Amino acid sequence: MSSRKIPKLQIGDLEANLAIVQGGMGVGVSLSGLASAVANEGGIGVIAATGIGMFEPDLNTNFKEANKRALRKEIKRAREMTKGVIGVNIMVALSDFDELVEASVDEGVDLIFLGAGLALRNPIIASLDTSRKGTTKVVPIVSSARAAKLIFQYWGKNYNHVPDAVVIEGPLAGGHLGFKKEQIDDPGYMLEKLLPDVISIIKPYEQHYNKSIPVIAAGGIYTGADIHKFIQLGAQGVQMATRFVTTHECDASMEFKEAYINCNEEELIIIDSPVGLPGRAIQNKFLEEVSLGVKKPFKCPWKCLKSCNPKKSPYCIALALTNAKKGNLEKGFAFAGANACRTDKIISVKEVFKTLLEEYERAAST
């Protein structure tokens, strides 16, 4: 019989009391408030670096500095509020990716999660003096065993070093998805199918480098029973984001949280993001107008995403997500996971963890 308690998560010399990673949610949805609350309960709290400077006064004139300053501020705040494990999620597609990695390492974060792009470069070794990297762990987020293999092969060959852990994110996640539209509902791409393939890719690297490389399952994990299922399938941890949005400590506005509480399954739709990836979001008037071909005029004083073409984009996604975080959903929208419609009230992070632990124990004892 499996243990009735959610296991610990060991990544190198770093240990979280519970194998739960809170997914990074930009723009401004998971900052120090949510990350520190999760870390205080024994999970890994994650600050999303994407668009973090959108709330700084000089963003339009000095966006790289504004982002770095805002990120440093949030990491410092989180450290003041918790002694637990704190990570930062940084999109590989960001034009100031290297600067945000450097700021995170300087502030001594425990982990950096690399999402939205194939993390072929090890950002710490490639762009920083290795003596400065300290103990920051690097964890790529992938959507296939093939992507994991490419990253591990490249790092092994070029750095004689491999990631400290890997997140495999399935198609039920919120936000940008690493799948083609037709793959999202294809049973062949379910997380349950992807996870064992990634584990088998990682095994030889664990042996070669003589280290444990945890595989963390993500995308559509909502209950303690879900956590139990994926631990039984071989994951050493899970990443959850949607479940933490409707908490008091989540850094988004009340209107953003209410969009989750009030949505139904039909309103959770797949959109074409201006950055060229499909994404899961909550249908609203803004997205309806975009789907009808309405352009939302904007000025682009900086280019936050490498792949963005401001002249062809129907709207600025950074601005739309910032507006949503602030509660102005008429001028934006909320990304959300496939289970967002299951939320029905706002509770504390402590209550979420209590429920998850109870659900896990029930699943483990049946």
C-alpha cells in the first residue's frame, strides 16, 4: 500500500515538505503573496516573472530595468514572509530572459522554472559566471518526452550538466500550451500518457550523472486524488496553478478570481494567442470581439516576447493580462486551467492544503 501522506519533494539538496509546486501565473497573478503562502504550507511557491514590471511607473521608458526591479522586489517580499522554498517561473520566449535569470540568481531563489519555449541554453551556465550560480536549481517545463530528450542531450553535451528536475505539463493546463490545437483533446497526449515517457527518457541521465532528477506532473491536477494518481504513476511531485487562484492570498484582483468562480465548462475555451501558441482561457466579451476580427489598438514601446509581431497582433497580450489581473476584464481576459469551473468560493491557501491532504489520504486508503 502507498503512503497515506503526500510525500516530500527532494531536488538535489533542496527539500519541500510536500511534493506540491504552485505553478507560475503571469501577468502578476502569482507574486510574493501567493508564493509565500504556498511555501509556508510546505509546498514550493512560485513567482511568475512574465510581465512583472507592468505595474512599475517607468515600464514604457525602461522596461528591462522595471522588470528586474519588480522581480527583485517580489523575491525580497517573499523571503520576508516565508522561510520555505521559493522559485521563479521565467518564459524562455521573453526578450529579457537573461536579465530576469540573473536577477533571480542574484536574489538567491531556490529554483528557476523555464517555461514557454525549448530551454536549450542553460541560462545560468551560459550567461553567468558559474561561481555566481550558487545553489539555484534549474527546472525546464516540457510538453513531450522529445522536448525533454533534446534539452538533456544538449545540456549534457555542451555543459556536462543536466537539469535538476523537469516538469511535464499536459494539455489541460491554463495559459499557453505546448501542443497543436488538434492534440489538446487527443487521448494520446493526455498527461497520463506523457509522464511515463518522460520518466524513461530521464532514467539514463540519472545513472550517468549519479543524481536523482525528479519528474513533476502538471496540467489539470486539481485534487488530492489527482496528486495520488500521478505519484502512483511515477511522478515525484505535481504542479498546480488553477486551484490556487481562488485563494485570499492569490495576487490577482477579486474580479479575476470571480471570473473563475462564475465560469462554466463551456466557457473554458482554446484561443490563438498573438504569440503563436494555443492557450486556454475563460471566454468573455474581449475574446469574443477578438474572434470576430476586432483589433484592439495598442502602442508597443518595448518587445517583451521574442516571437511577437506588434504590427500583426490583434491585441497586446501583456496589456490584456495586466488589465485582467487588475480586474478590468472588459479590456482583457483570464487564462485558466481546464478545472477552473470547479472552483466555487474563495478560501485560504491553508484551507486548500488541508483539503488536498485529506483528499490524498482518502485516495491512498482505498
